Amino acid sequence: ALLAALPEGRFLQLRYPPYLMAWAPQAPRWQDGSKAARIGVHNDCFLASSTDVGTYSEDAPTRRRERDYVAALAAVAPFGGETCNPADAVDPTPRGNCEDILREGRQFGLTYLNDTYYRKLFHARWEAQGCMAQVRRSMGYRFELAALRHSATVAAGRSGELALTVSNRGWARAFNPRAVHVLLSHRPTGALVRIPLASIDPRDWLPGTTSKVNARLAVPAGTPAGAYDVLLALPDGAAALASDVRYSVRPANAADGARSQGWDEALGAFRVGTTLRVQ
């Protein structure tokens, strides 16, 4: 009933892995059409004890199976949560060091973590040990534009070639739909031409990998001739938010004035430093 109340493709999260394993004994696959593929885990006591204060079984073999299941599920549905007081556990053995969060954040594809609850043995320790900045950078997806190559000249109403290379430096994939657009900014006038790249799905850019994709760059008929600066935009996939640049993903690339690369806040797009000439 909860899934039915959500738009298709949106996710739920539940606390207890045994419930998910009872409904789907084998971890689902990405977008396999099952209901199980839309339900992830919210771990209310991440890293807090051997059982994460009741998230996992007290029985060690069962607990290993549950943890393996959750790790596999994290490639399919979001995993997140918060830390909690280990004193609530039967065996209070918190895993609060940098090596713990960096290892398990990657293992479970951590997408978010409550930043305001029970920081004492976790967040504060990561800050003291010097890894908090890395944790913040790694949660969820972190797209870094490695290369964007395209035809130098394309006639209006025709298509050119485009090759995009993106690295995902984060711990997780993007789970919600997101578009990929090329923006052409006319150098003399600043007029914009927006070209959707419908064949590219950022949800396929998996954590810890570099993805190379090719697409056709279809310049609309009637586009004025001239030189255009090229930008890459990743607007929100929801129609109500697609035009709100605050929801556009900013690639994890530093600005490079020498190469005319950098984030355009007004457009919600990254200037890639190349030029396309429209004939």
C-alpha cells in the first residue's frame, strides 16, 4: 500500500532486514520490476554495536547473512540512517573510528546520515581523526566530469557526435531519475539552446567506476548560426523541479579559468570549456 501511494520508481526504506528477507529471500536486482527492488534499509543505529542495536540478529551466522543481504540491496535501493547510543545494546561495541565509517560507508553504499543525532562517539570522532570531509564527499553519488567531446561543427536540424566520460567518486548510485542536457550558449547574444540527451541515464553511473557513454547531439532546426559555448546540466527528473537550478547536480570539478571550465550558478550547469559552431 505504501509503494502504491508513491510514484513509480520512488523508494521506501524500512529498519529491519529480516522483514525484507522474508518478502524477498534473494536480494533483488536493479529495476527488475519487483516491489522488493523499491525498498531499502534505514539503519537507525548504524555502527553502534555488533547488531547495530537490534537492526541485525544476535545470532552471528544469521547476522552475517543479513549484513550481506543489506550490502547487496544497497546497489538497488537507498541505504542510510543515523548513529545512536551504544549503551542501548546488549554488547555495546561501537565502530566509531574513521576506518569503520570509511569501510562500511562504502560497503553499504551510504547515501545519507543524520548529522544531528548522537555525534559523541561517531561524528565528533571522525572530525577529530580527520576524515569527516571525506565522509561528506563520499555519501551518495559524486559525479566528476572526466571528459566531454563533441563534433566541432553541426548544421542546424542535424546531429553531431558526443562522448561523455563521468566518474562516480561516491559510495552510491543515483536512485531517482535525472536528466542530462547539453546547453549551448550563443556567444554574441547569450541565447540558450537546450538539448536533452535522452539516451543517457545517470543512474547507470555506478559508485567507484568511470562510465563512458556516446550520444547524438541533435541541434534543433532554426538554431541561429554561430559559435556556442557548451555546458552540461543534470536537472532534476521531476517535471515540477526540472527548471529549478537549485536542484541541478553540480559536478565535483574545480573551476579552471585557464580552460574556461566552471559552474554557472545561474544556469545550474557546468561550462566544459569547448565551443560548438552551428552552421
